[in-house]
Amino acid sequence: MSRLSIEIDPEQHRQIKTLATFEGMSMKDFILSKVLKPKEKKMDPTEKLLSHPQNKKRLLEAINSDTKDHLVFETIEDLKDALGV
């Protein structure tokens, strides 16, 4: 087995450790997953809906409307309804 050492400042170390923790990984596994095994990113349903410019425009209009009610989308269906899809 080989060893790789790099010098990073304490802030970079903290950031990498935090990101790894949020992913539930060790720092080693996190870095290797980013460097050697780039995951094919699956688009989540919200991203997929918002990737269409017309849907994004409708949602932004809904968010920026003068309504006093807060808009909450608990499900993808709620979001689709707001977008008129």
C-alpha cells in the first residue's frame, strides 16, 4: 500500500472534514470518491423540473408574488401544481 501526503492549511482541512462528515465518509474515502470515482450525478426531481426554463420562470414568479402566504412544497406533486405541470 502507498501513502500520499499533501500540505493543506487548517481551514482547508476543516472544510474537507466537514464535507466528508456530511457525506458519512472518512476524509480518505471522500477525497478518493471525488478524485477516482466521479459519480454519475442523478438529477433529483426538483432539479429536473427546474432545468426547464419555463418551469423555472413560473416557480420564480410564484415565489416572488405579492401573496402574504408562504409557499411550501412538501412533495414533488405540490411543486408540479405550482408550476402548472
